[in-house]
Amino acid sequence: MDHTAFTAGQPRIPGLSYRRFRGEPDHGVMVDIMNACNEVDRLEYNESVEDVRRSFGHVKNCNPSTDMRFALADGLPIGYSRVFWKDERGGLRLYIPMGFITPRWRRRGLGGDMLRWNENRLCEIARTHEHVEEKAFHAWATDGEPGAMALFETHGYQVARTMVEMIRPMGPSLADAPMPEGLELHPACAEEYRSIWDAWKEAYADHWESMERTEEDYRRWTESRLFQPELWKIAWDDKEVAGLALNSIDARRNEWIGIARGYTQYVFVRRPWRRRGLARALVTSSIRMFGEMGMAETYLGVDTESPTGANVLYASLGYQPRRRHLIYRKPHEL
């Protein structure tokens, strides 16, 4: 049956019921719920049906027909949840519960009910993974989502790591940061995307929460609407990729927030070229490029415990911390 009856233990929302994912017709439902959440939670994301369609075209370790559930009040969607899993380098398998609730229906126990269903479904999945020794629940929230933070902490999750968004306005002066000797910047052609991907995988292998990347991940990356190679700053040592600042401009997001902002999504330097000032040169070059394009500010994110000291570098270039993203873990005998 598509809907489930109201049962004991569910939140007391009149006419509450649940149903499964119905395929593409639900993409618009998800967008409406996510955008309502993003506006109230000040997350600055503006999702589209095309974004969801593209994302679900590359869904991994998740069967939407069994791993998603929509909450309804008197037949109208008010929230949904989804679960999936992923592997971290080193053998840890992470089981991930996600949930979105339309703001007017929060604080009524629905979040706890959705999380319990998510965890139960993840336990069912985990029991089929008999060969995996290390397993944990994994979730996240921003410091602008006190309800989500309280929900996870009440259910035994603890903060394992903190990521920080950083913003730099274009106003402050920027010192020169020349490329290290022997390296040069030049754009990539399509035939070089694979070598850039491979260099990126290698550079991030020693970062916290580093994941195994697959061919499906590569396709998802190249098909993203923010795949904008013309904005990348790539440092080459002859034909070797030494480092990269992966830049983009999210025009729709900028329109949504009313700010002309350039985004540096990732910065990496491979081991043989570290400690030579390359990361500073790449970020500085990116800032200057965005300024020439008329951007008012630049944005990036950083692990507060970065082993490369990236957070110190960005602060020295004028970036200021803005919003914290809390990564939660809950070890569990799944």
C-alpha cells in the first residue's frame, strides 16, 4: 500500500501518513520542501528540479523506492527522508540519514520519527554488509539549524569534525603570490580532465573523511552544472598536475542571495609540490580572477583541523569565518 496508517509512537500531526518515493513526479515535491528549509535555515541553496533529476541520475548506494519516505499531513507532503551509505578510506562504512521537514511542521516530533525510521532502515541495510567490520552513523548540520543539532545530540550523535565557510570581500588589498619556480598556470583541455581527477583523488587521499571515488563519481562531476573548467586555476609541472583551485560561479545561487560571489570549491596541492607556496598562489590567482569578473566576494570552505594548515592560509589571505558545518558520528553495532 502507498500510505501507512497512523500508529502509536508517531508524532501527533493530524492526518499524518507516509508513502514511498514515486519517481520523477516527486522531484518537484522535494525541491519545494528543500527550498522552504533552505530559506528558513539561511543555507543559501536554491534547488531546482533539474538539480534533483541530475543528482538522481547518479544516485549511489541508495534505492529510492525502498530508502526514501515522504511524510504527509492530510495527503499533502510536509517532509521526506532518504538514506544511503558510503565508504571512507581505511575501511569505515558510513550509514547516512537525511531528512527535510517543511518549517511550519517542525517541533512536533516528526524529526525524531523520521530519524528513527532512517536508522532502522540503515540497520537493515548494514546487516547485509557482513564483511564490513567498522560501521557508524554519519550526519551533519550547520550552526544555523539548532533543531537539527539538538535532534542528533539527543539521539546519541557526537560532533566528530567541524568545517567552516569562509568569505573574503574584494575590498582588502592582496599581496602578490608568484607561482613557485618551474610551475606555470594554464587551462585544461577536455583530454586532461581525467588526469586532473586522478591528481585530485591522490591529493585528497590523506584528508579526513577521504572517500573512494568511482567512475560514477567522475561522471557526476563532469555533468554537474558547476563543472566550469574555464574558471579553474591549474598549476602544471610540464605535463604533471601539481595543484588546482577548482572555481565556479553559481549564478542561480548568487541571484537567490543577491550577492555576486565567486566560489572556490576545492584547493589541492599534491605532495611533491607542497610547502612551496603553491596553494597561496592558486588562491590568490582565483581571487584576482573573480575580482576582474566583477564579483563582490569570494567563498570557500575548510576543515578546521586541516593537516595542511589550509585554514591558517585562508585567514592570512583575508578570508573570515562565517558559518560552521558540524559533522556528526554515532558508532553503532549495526
